[in-house]
Amino acid sequence: MRKVIMAVAALALVAGCVESPEMTDAEWINELVANSDHCRASDLDGTGNPASGCKSGEDIPLPEHWFRQLTTESSPELILENDPVAGVCTVTVINQLEAELIIDTVWDGVFDPGSKVINDTRYVRLIVERDENEMSHGGWHIVSVTPAEHMLTYGEQEVFISSMTIYKEDQLIWACTDPGEFYRVDSQLPRLFEGDLVRMEATIDHLNPMYDPPFFVIAHGPLSDHSRHLMYDNGLYGDKTADDGIFTYEWYVEYTGRWQRIAVDVIDGDTFADQIEENYDSGAWGIRFLN
Ligand SMILES: [Ca+2]
Ligand SMILES: [Ca+2]
Ligand SMILES: [Ca+2]
């Protein structure tokens, strides 16, 4: 009997939690990830100011109203890439999102929207490590994260973010050209405080541009007035050079107490051309910020 008690106590020590000595490392990691703000699937929420209709000569105006409405979100699927026994593990977290794009393309002052089905997959990768001295989550904690990347689950995606850069008072504070890149959560995430003058820039790849404009670029996060804003490549509103392919949104940070995520989102021009056709096409990157 004494042997059994000692064995249980030893197990509890290894697991780092006396209440649940039976939990495996994989289960602890699952619990850690499920409760982490780094994995929240809220990057593309929000409504915004629809901004101006369109520039002269453009085929596609912005919709009068548009927003995304989440229908269902799967529980995250976790892929552990190396054996947690080593005390360090790379984790891919995959969320399937079903949503609708609510869109009203008729500028008549009446909200009479159609909807387009959204099937998105959201990928984020984490490096987790186990610290024998920590009690919570079996000692596991998140060391590094990648940005979350949204991809279409079905259908042909033609629009992709190719870079995302954040400046504070003209100083570069965060940059990404590959959504597979890891950032240490203690030192390499953007830090944004209310009142900071921040400029976010993004570049886009479109595989098959058909319209003018070929796509719309949208900032999400602790923006001003609304949590979603159009980004511009017109040399105005903080954009350094017109028509150089770098889209910009510059603002004084607000609302940092809400979802602490900042994202860039591109929507194909033809998705905004009507409110009926099932042709939702969009890509996005989002990252947690600290303050
Ligand atoms: Ca309308
Ligand atoms: Ca520009
Ligand atoms: Ca498309």
C-alpha cells in the first residue's frame, strides 16, 4: 500500500498538479491551448465605417454595409509535432470556422443584405515548454507563437497577405513576411497602448486580379472609432507613397481592453461586387498584442 501511495505522489509531482495526477502531457497542452488568448478565433469580428464609395474609374464600390457573422466554430484540432516527454513541443492549432458574410451592395440607405457562405480554416502554431517549477497546466506554458492565418477551407483562394508591419511613432515594432514565423510571447509581440500613434502596413498577392480595385485591405484591432477600417494605398492618411502596393492604416490606438488582437484581412474585389454570388474569397493574418 505504501508503495502505491508513493507511486501516486511521484506521478503527481511529474504532472505538477496534485488534483489531476492522471492527466497526460498532451492533455495538459490541450487545456493550456484551449484557455489561451493566443488562440482566440476573433481576428475578423467587428464592423466598421464603410468609408467612401469608390474612386472614379473603379468598377467595384465598397458595400453599403458588410460584416462577418460566425455560425459555428469547431473545437480546435491540435497536432503535436514532437514528443512532449522532451519538455518542449511544437503545436499546430487548427480551427474550422463556418460563418456568413452579410453584405449589402446597394447604396440606397436601406439595410437589405444578402449573405455569402464562409468556410475558413484558421492555423496558429505554438512552441510550448514544461517548467517543473510551475504548477498550472502541468507546468506547460506558451513560449512562442506564429500569427494566426485564415485560409479558405473550400473553394479557390486567390488573395493572400504577403506582409504585415507595425510602426509606433515611426519606429518599427513588429514585422512579418511569413505566417510560419514564431515570435516569443515575452519579448517579440507588438505592444500597443491607448493613445500610441501607430501605423500598420500590409502588402497583398492576388493570383488572378479581375477588377479595379482587385481587392480591399482591411485593418482589425484597437483602431479609432471602429474596430475595422479600410487600409489605403493612396498616399493619404499615413500612407507614405500612393500606388506602391503598400496599404496603410495610421491611427491613435483605442479600445486596448477588448480582444487583444490586431489583424489584416484582404477581400477579393469580386466578393464585394454583388450580394448574391457564392464567391467569398479572403485571407488574413492576426497576432496578439500586449499592453
Ligand atoms: Ca442597401
Ligand atoms: Ca502606399
Ligand atoms: Ca476570387
